[in-house]
Amino acid sequence: MAGTEALRPAMYAITQLVGSVIELYIWIIILQVVLSWLVAFNVVNTRNRFVYVIGDVLYRLTEPVLGPIRRFLPSFGGIDLSPVVLILLLVFLKNLIVVDLAYLAG
């Protein structure tokens, strides 16, 4: 039992790190969705270099995960539900990992 007690702080730190990374990625997805709406409704323009760079970074961070989800989901007439599905999956994963690691840590 002495060995498992030494692992508790490490497990807690890993749990917190994984949870924080998942939360950060959820915010990146939300930012990408909001920016895409702003561009679609012509509130911001991608000819602005700053807007273009931010949009490109957010796209590159989210598209590798959202692309396969888009191919899996049926078409909803122009409405992209893949960010919602991804956020739900990430929240489920976060809860699963945090609860399981916290349980294992004792």
C-alpha cells in the first residue's frame, strides 16, 4: 500500500493536466465556431491579416478532429453539428478520465 500512496499526487496531477487540456481544446472549438459565424455573416473579414491568421490557426487545430466527425454525421441542410458532437465527446472523455483516475488514486 505504501507504493500506491506515493502515486496519488502524480495521479492527481495527471488528472488535472488531462482535464485542463480537454477544457482548453473545448474553448478552441468554441472560438473556431464563433469566428466562422462572424466570417459567414461578414462581421469580420478574412482579408484582415490578424483575422486570417487566427482563423487559420483555429482551423488547423480543430479540422483534424472535426473532419472525420463530419464524414460520419448525416447532412442536416447546411448546419454543422460536428462541433457539438465533439464537445459532448470531450466532456464525456474528461469525466471518464477524471473520475477513473481519481478512483484509482484512491
